[in-house]
Amino acid sequence: MKYTYLYIIATAIALSSCGGSDKNTGTKFAPKERTSALSEDEREDAIAQKHNELAQEINIDSILSNHGVAFSVLPPAVDKNIPQAASDKLGTKMIQIASQNGIGGLCKNPVLAMVSRVDCVQRELTGTAPQKAIVKYEVTMYCGNFITNDIYASSAQTITGVGSTFDEASSKAMNELKNTADMQKMLQTASERAIKWYSATANVQKLVDEEVGNRNYALAMALLSSVPEQASATYAYAEKKNKEVSDMFFEEKAAELLGELEGAIAAAGEDYNPGLGAYLKVIPVRSSSYARAKQIYDNYLSHVADVKKDEREKSHQLAMEELQVEKIKAPYEAEATIAKINADARLGVAQAKAEEAKNANTGGFLGMGKLWDGTFGLANRLFDKLEGKKK
């Protein structure tokens, strides 16, 4: 699955990045000289350079995880003490810290989450001129499992910001969140517990079977894509099952994907885009859209300037197609995941309120749902940048 091509572009991937390529921008491949005319060393250097350039343009690193474990990273809820800019800033810092520790993800994993509780413990103006605003927060990070309602690990920090306004001070405070040893221990512990949960294949199989039965193919794909490679037995099941579920998904989306292929070819013009073959791969042969898709793709190849079929770098083309397949699926998977997390959060709010009514501890991971209400803006905005995002 996704790890095949991850290693191909590993040197170009920067996991702390959160952006995406513009949906109307085609990845261009128009070499100025024939690779066959280069020495072997020069040829390898040219290919490596082109890999790096294309990987940076594609920029899907924010939904890949280096160690195979990905958590949905959710920023804190906005309130009178946490303005939108500060929430966004903390969400971004959480993503950066997670990525620095080999844990990728924005809001794509329907099983695992990294969330935060932010308590404002100081908010005041200085008494001396020039007057400044001071804001201090106690931030507690939690990593846990949506399915089992378990908190795997937590870590806390106190951060302070000073600015001309309270909003500025809040944003500056969020910049002070550090990748501490305690934070690293939390993420390591959470990863180990997550892998243990995934290692029981029945845990994932039950969820996937339920979603396939409900025709929620995008969510089923997201569940399968979330399996870390270290959970070897489940990973093998996920690789096999993902092909089956993807076929069901693409069968339903064939006409839509044909339209995307036509748009991508129009954007590419006479430039060779090595990822466009992915659309032909994912449109099922038995669908009514396939014949038209093959016709326009073959016609596109026949008019590509300066790139002959026998001169293409095959491994490079396959790598770019694999990347494009993941980009095609990612927005659908993300939307399905966000819908599920929203549903879990609403359930968590109800559970937390019921517990509070009984003067009991809210407890459990979903019991923190009250903290997540309204926290999905950052994840949605970031995924809007992904190519192929459906409005």
C-alpha cells in the first residue's frame, strides 16, 4: 500500500509540512535532455532530483506516517480564552511534534486521535507602560483510541505568551509548546499500545466488515489504510482487503473519476504528467466509464511533447501513479473519517454530560468529546488544500 512509494520519496518528504498542491496544477514532466544520453551516474542524479521536485510539488507528506502509526491530530476548541488563531497555531504545533516523532496524520485516522485540553490559568494586563497582555495556559495532550474509548498516554506543559493584545499573546503562547522528553515518551507509549490493538486482526476486520456492509467504502478504506506495518498479520490482511474495497469504491466513483481525468489532461496540455495513468488504473475496466477514459488517455499520450513511451523512466512513472492513487482516495477517506469523528464527539458530549449529572468522573477517551466540539475547522481547512478535494 502506501509504504511502497513512501520509501521511494523518503528524502524529499518533510513530515512537518501541512500543505497540499493546488487542485488545478498539473505535475509537469518535460525533461530538457534525453536520459539515454547521460552517463549512469548522471542519469541516477537526474532521476533523484526529479523525484525530489515532484514529491515537493505533490506534497502529500502530511497524511503519511514515517513509522506506520498515524493519529488524527485535533486542535483545541475555540472559546473566550482560546481565539481561533491560537487554536490553529496549537493544532499546527501538535502536528509538527507528532511528525518529528514519526507519527503522521491530520484528521485521517478513524481509530486513533491526539487531542489537547487547554486551561487558561492567567490572563492579565501588565501595570507598566507600554502595557502588555500576558496569557498562561496549562496544556494537556492525550493520545487514545476512538473505538475502545481508551486514553493511551498523556503529557502536560505550561506555556506563556506576551503580546500587545490577548489574541497575540495567546498565539505566541502556543508557539512555546515544546517537543519535550515527556511528550516523546507519551507518543512512544501511545504508538506501542496502538500497534498492540491493531495486531489483533479481528479488531480491524469487524469494523471494516460493518462499513462495507453499509456501503461506507471510503471509511472502510481509511480503516484499512490506518493499519501500521508493525502489526504484520493485520497489515497483510489490510493490503489484500484494501484492493477488494477499493474496487467497490471506484466502481461507484467511475464517472466522477472520468471527469477528473479529463480535467487533469486539459491542465497538463502537451506536458507529460506521470501520475495521470493512476486514473486509468482506478477506473474499473467493467465500468461504463472505462472505454472513454482509455480513449482520452491514449490520445493524450500520443500528443505529449518530447516524451516518447520507450524513453520514460518506468519506475518513476509507477511511483508517481502510486502517489496519485493515494491522492485520489485521500479526500474521500478524510471526509468519511471527519464525519465519524464528529459523530463520536457528539456521543462523547452526551456521555460526558450524563457522567457530570451524576457527579462522576467523565473518564474514558470519548468522555473528552466535550473538549472536541467545534475543533474540526483546522483539519477541514488543511484538507481543503489536498488535490481533488470535493466541495
